[in-house]
Amino acid sequence: MTLDTREDIKLSNAQIAWRAAQDIEDGAYVNLGIGFPEMVARFQPPGREAIFHTENGILNFGEAPAAGEEDWDLINAGKKAVTLKPGAAFFHHADSFAMVRGGHLDVAILGAYQVAQNGDLANWRVGSKGVPAVGGAMDLVHGAKQVFVITEHVTKDGKPKLVDKCTFPLTGVGCITRIYTSHAVIDVKDGHFVVREKLADMTMDELQAMTGAPLHTDGPVADLVVPQV
């Protein structure tokens, strides 16, 4: 199913990442998924500092080093070079997953192929395409206290990513807390999509037309306002 979309107005990936970063509390322990979610680390609000965790065994890593200054013994789970902040710690891969499974992460931020209205997530395989296995994402979605998704609202060919029921292999069941898309901020609450913010230049009907499941509200819907980043 291809939906009517408002691709003429949408946030960039950097703007989606910026918006998600605003909801991370000071001192929170946060895991960022490989790829797009890693961008969230660039946009920590002034006066707030998250402590970033990576599955391969670093806690409290910092920004990417300048080109040519990489230490390739210091990488994140996506094999990208990182720097270290004061107090950073190294640990065994098994200890890293014990942190995840033990509920010691406040937030995990991941990308998505599909999110269902009951909070199910599919983000690792599309039919026969994708990585060979789900990897650590299945641990993150059930180990973190909150799980955010950052994503385009629809696929490149106009199909909904927010759906009634996932049709791709699941990463986790009933695990998503909040979704930040190119057009809206949406909570998963009581088995429904609840709109918190939307772009001011689109109507609720237009947002609904881009979404593969009913949208709900339980109060005023704020304008989704982000800077040029």
C-alpha cells in the first residue's frame, strides 16, 4: 500500500536526531543503534550530558575524532572511531550485555523498518534482505527502560513505517516507548499511536494519510519545531 505523503515538508535526519536528543535526561545511560541513531550524540542540549554505552564494551565515550587522528583500537559497535571522556570504562562484551539485560540502560535509540501500534519493532530484516541475525537489538529493546525509534515516516516508495501490525521479522514485542519521525513525535500508549507533536504545516488528516494505523490524541498536539542543524 502506497499512501498520500507530504514529502514536500519533512525534517532532515539531523533534525529528527536533534529532536530525540532533547528528551534524554542529564546523566542518562544511553545506547545508540548503529547508523542513523548515532547522530543523536551530536545534539545533547547545553547543560545536559548523557553517558553513552556501546555493546562492544565502552561506557562514556565521546565525539568522533578528527580525520587522521583516529585510534582504531577505540571504536563503537558500528566500527566507527570514538574518543573517550574522563571516567570512561572498558569491559568484556559479556559484561556489556549484562548491563543491557540487567536493566541498567535508561534509553536505547534505534532505527526501524516498521513499528506497530502495540509497540512491536521490526528493524533488522526485510524479507530475504538484511543482516544474517538480529544481533544485540533484541537485548536492547527489552533491557532498556525506554526505547525510542528515529525514522522517516514512510519508506522511499511511500509505504507506511508506522503500521497496524508488523509484517517483517520482529526485533522485539511491545517494546517501543516513543517514535520520532520526519513529520511527528508519537508515543505508543495502551496499544495505540498517540500524537504528541506534528509539523505545523500539515493537518492531522494529512498525517493520518501517511500512517498505516489509526492515530489518537489525548490532549493538544504541539507543533514540532526544530532548528536548522
